Amino acid sequence: MNPRFPLKATAESLMLLAALIALWWLASHNEWVSKVFLPTPEATLSSLKSGLLHGELAGFSIDTINRMLLGWLLASLIGILLGALVAISSSARAWIQPTLEFIRPLPASAIMPLSISIFGLNAAMVMFVVAFGAMWPVLLATIHGFVSVDPRLREVATALRLSRTAFIWKMGLPSAMPDILAGMRLSMTVSLIIAVVGEMIASQSGLGQAILLAARSFRASELFAGVVLLGIIGFAANGLLSLAEKKLLRWQAR
Amino acid sequence: MSILSFENVAIELGGRQILSPTSFTVNKGEFISIIGPSGCGKTTLLRAAAGFVTPSGGAVRRRGEVVAGPSREMAFVFQDYGRALLPWRTVEGNISLALEAASVPAGQRPERIRRVLETVNLAAHARKFPAQLSGGMQQRVQIARCLAQEPEILMMDEPFGALDAMTRESLQDGLLKLVRNSDLTVLFVTHDLEEAIYLGDRVIALRANPTPAQPSLAAMIDVSIPHPRDQLSTKEHPDFLRLRRELYQFLGHH
Amino acid sequence: MPEAILKWARALAFPLAVLAALEVYARTIAINSDALAPPTQAAQAFLQAVSDGSLLAATGFTLLGAGLGLLVATVLGIALGILLGLSRHAAQTSFLSVEIFRTIPSVALIPLAMLIFGFGMNMEVSVVAFATVWPILILTQTAVRQIEPALLEVARALDLSPGARLAKIIVPAILPRLFVALRLAVAIALVVAVTVEIVANPYGMGYAIMIAQQSMEPALMLAWLLWIALVGYIVNEAALRLQHFVARRMGAMP
């Protein structure tokens, strides 16, 4: 986002948003689209308010966020560890990399049936798939980051007689940090998506299940309220990570 | 007292002989400048001395022992300082790397870092990141890191080549002062003839495309100009002008 | 070309080893497992699915759903992207709205799509379209913004009509970047399509693998898992090759 956004542009941006909401208001009040599918903005807002203040939406949100965060942390840890291991051994890379490239396009949700067979329909099942799916961006980014360590730095490491562990810890990992952080940001997005999918399939408490139930009971305003919350969670998570990224990488040349 | 000896060192790369068998010795405390046109193998010779490259013939010996790989006694200063420093560490952190590699106890490090930073006049910038420093300052950080190793021999590969003339002169004088106050032995590769004579106790000129009739080692001349040297009067010294005339031909000018 | 064969052999060695281990494990320790099956049985189940037409039907549905959704998103995304890329004003005005809409996770819209369209092709196409329109829009917009300004001036100098400007200058200039966006979008389209089927839509490959799990047919489930991975890999590779081809033809760096 351009921090030097001129005031006029921001105002116009808000105006468009307001215009879209006005369009929504018109469409829902005039029933251009059936009320079953399109609730009014006020109904959505009131569902949101009552759900958060008196209902279970706050609890559901926290459940989903917890799932997303836990899965993401697990995935990042495993991804960085495995990635580092694969990256430092060029023979491991040669043998394993093609398989990694093959698995990369696989939709993580396709692992759900297998996970269900192993764990049953419960929270562990969801966590397994979240961790699996969210691991790939971090794993691949870590490998790429390690492999792209400046050859000159490797020579410096050789000249200083750095041990292998010291090289990984002091040079490989920090050098790969920009890639790893970008991978972790992508991983968070994946983690949220799979957490929601998991909740829908395994009837786990959370926003995913909430909006599915709302759809099944034709409660459109609750559905929309849930979608809005999910959008906010995704936006906030991404925004926070971006900030953390900038802070951690402030040594980068402008 | 001989500290480094080159015994018929020959280097082949990609099937071509870059360096024909070359022999000479370096005494403790000497400043050897190595000059030559592009492709004469001066950098490769330096890297062989540092242990990065194994000669295809002959050997480099340090204190009688064959140099089989890099060691902390021989510090190497690269030309591309930007790539040889860790961008995510401060100046202090970069110096510390050398101490960490040598397993210097953490308690001793701050003092040694401070001392070495004062030697290169960067004490005021200890907490800055490389990206915040000028080219000359970054190169001084690299030199400081090399000094922190407390090496016997300092190997420098065109260290001032990427800097502007004024910075270069300033660093040349800094280097001279540093070397005079220590017993460091220096091997200094450059394509700048005046720099080679200004800094060196001895100048070695290499030829490109060696043949049996015209081997790599074209000339080895002592620089009898007294110390201390300075940028103005030394360059007007009759010996300086004489050496410059003698060595000019070896840079590939005909 | 023995070298190519060697490369393939090495790429396949690791996965074949894993499959062999799985074969042994599934036939001994994990015999009668609901989760794991010997790969040989999976191959049998695969052939069975091919011969009874279910493989083709399911794969066709998923690919069609992903493809149609992608088509809709491409048309909309490119059109809007070009508009927003050419007009700085439009880009600034739409910035907030685009940012808000694109952070909504596509899976959150599955219940809504289900509500509106019921089950079937329309539901899947709509979710895929929503998920893929944003990356295409944003990347197209960026690509248009980065057109060499000189080219646009040439268009003005030649007094080209808007249509001609589009066809002769803008589209050819952004074509390589468009195909990069397309490659990304293709991956997303397939993943989203399969996810929609796993969560809700009773058609396609996602549904097939869920049914296999529910019917406790681990061999069929494994067959589908590997087939989904293979389809994903092939589609992604094809998109990548296409991207490179276009880049070369249009004289851009791949």
C-alpha cells in the first residue's frame, strides 16, 4: 500500500466503496436478488453485532484463528527444518527435489480423506491437513533461500573455517530469511483456507462450520456476517505478518 | 624470514594453463604487490595461496607446510565487499563473525571488536548496517573483520578497485599505516601500477598467456622507496618514476 | 539421450522407493487398514475406474469447472486490469475496494455459492472465478503500469484508435506477464475446484476421493490421490511451458 497516498485518492477510494455498499443496499432492498441470497447491509451488520456480542461468533472466530495459527506455526517449524536439511545437502536435493516439485501442485484438501481415515472426523484431522498444506510454501521458500546464498558468502565462511552448523545458523538461515518470511506469509493464507475447509467437513467449531450451517438454514445475514469476519481475519493476519516482515528485514537496502 | 613460499606453482583452468610454474618466497612483514593484465592469473595465484584453489602443479607452503585449504592465519579481503559482508548484521556483528568462528569467548569479543574498529577508524559506526555505509566504509569493515582474525598474512584481491579515486587514496594510506604498526605480511593484487608501487615493498609482475619462453613471472622488483610514504611526494620520487616506467610494459601496454 | 534418461531415473528413484516401502508396509503391518493400501491395489482400482468411465467423468468435470471459472476470471480480470492499469485515477479509486474483496478467502464463499446455485457446475465455476479473478486483475494491472512509457507515446504519436492501441501495443506488450498470471491462476483454479468438490459439490475428482474414503476403499482413495497429484502436475507444467513459449515468442525474458 502506498504510504504517501494523497488525501484526494483515499477519499475517492472510500467513495467507491460507499457506492458499492449503496448498490448492495439497493439490490437487497429492491430484491433484485432474492433475500435468501442477498441480505441487506443492515441485516448483515446486526447479525455481526449480535453474533459477536451476544452470540457465539466471537468464540467461533477465536476457534478458527487458533486453528489457523497453530497449524501455521507447526507448518513453519517443520517447513524450515526440513527445508534447511534438504537445502544443505546437494545430493538430497538432487534426489528429492523432483518429488517436491511433483507434490507442490497437489491441493492440500485432497489429503483430507486420508486424514479422516487416520484420525477420524476431529480436530487432529484438521490440524494434520492444515500443517501439511501450509508447510509447502515455507519448505520450498526455505530451500530456495538457502540455495541462493551468495557464493561469495560461502567463500567467506570457508575462509573463516565456519563449521557446517555455524554456516547454517549464521549465514544460511539469515540469508534465506527474506524468502522464508515471504513463504510464511503465503503459508498463513493457506492455513486459514484449510482450517475453514476442515471445519466445514469435520463439523469442528469455528467460522467455517458456522457459515456452512447458516447456508443450510437459509440464514443469509449470518452467512454474510461470517464471511465478513473471515475476510477481516485474513486481512489482519496478512497485514500483521507484513509488518513483522518489514521490521525483521529493516537491514535491507532501500 | 620466509613465511610463504611458492614452489613451481602452476594453475590450469578449463584446459588452459593460466599460470606457468612460478616460484618466489615472501618474507614475514613484507608487502608484496602483484600486478598484471587481465587473465594473467594474479587473482587465481592469490586464491591458491589462500587455499581456495589447489594448484595443478607445484605447491604453496606456509612456514614449510603445504597449504591444503583456507586457514584463519590467512585472511582474505574480497573486491566485492558488498557481497562479502553479512547485510543483516551491524558492523559490530560482522566483525564478531570472525571471532565467533575462532571460538573466541563472548566476554573477550567486545574489546577486540572495538580495538579493530578503531584501527580502521569506524568506531563511530559500530551499530550501523552495511547498507547504511559508503563503499569505502564497507571495505574497511571487511578489512576490520579480517584483522579480527589476527592473521599472519593478509591477502587482498583488488580491494580498492571498486572505489573512487579519493576513497582509494585514503584507504591506501590507512592500509600503509596499519601494516607499519603491525607485523602483518600482505599480498596485494591490483591492476593499478601506481598503487602497486606506492604500497609495496616488492612488486611482482605477471604475464598473461604464458609460454615456455615467456613464463608467467615477468618481473620481480624491490621497491626501494623509503617509508613513510605519502600520495604527493612519493609519486614524484625518482625511484617511483623509474619503477613505473620499467613495469609499465608488463601491464599489457605495447 | 542417456543423460535425459538418467535424470528421469534419478527423479523417479525416491518416489518409487517410497511406493515400494508403502507396498510392503500396507501388505504387512497395516494390512486391513482403512487409510493405507498397497500401491499395486491402487493401480488396480485406478484401472477399474478408467474402464468404468468414472475416472474420465470426474476428471472432466473438475477440469471443466476449473477451466470455465478461469475463463470467466480471465476475461473480467484482464479487462479490468487493463482499465486500472491505464488510468491512474481509476486505480487509486478502486484500490480499497479491490483490497477488501480480494482478501475474502474463496472457500468462505462455498456455502454462499451452494445457497445460490445449489450443487453442480455453476456453483463450482463461480467460486473458481472469484478466487482467480483477483490475481489476474492485479498482475494485469501491474503489467500495464510497467509498459515501457515510450511505447505508449509511440501509440499516441501514430494517433492510433483505442482499439488499435489495445490490440497492437498494449496486449502484445503485456502478453508475457499475462501468461505468468495465467500460470498462477491455473494452479489456483484447480486447487479451488477440487476443494469445492471435497467440501460440497458431489461431482468431480474431489468428490470421488471423498466417496472412496467414506466407502472405506483405501486403494481407490490412494489411486485418486495420486491421480489428482498427476493431473495437477501436468496442468501446471503445461501452463509453465506455455508461459515460457509466449515469453520467447514475444522477445521477453521468461
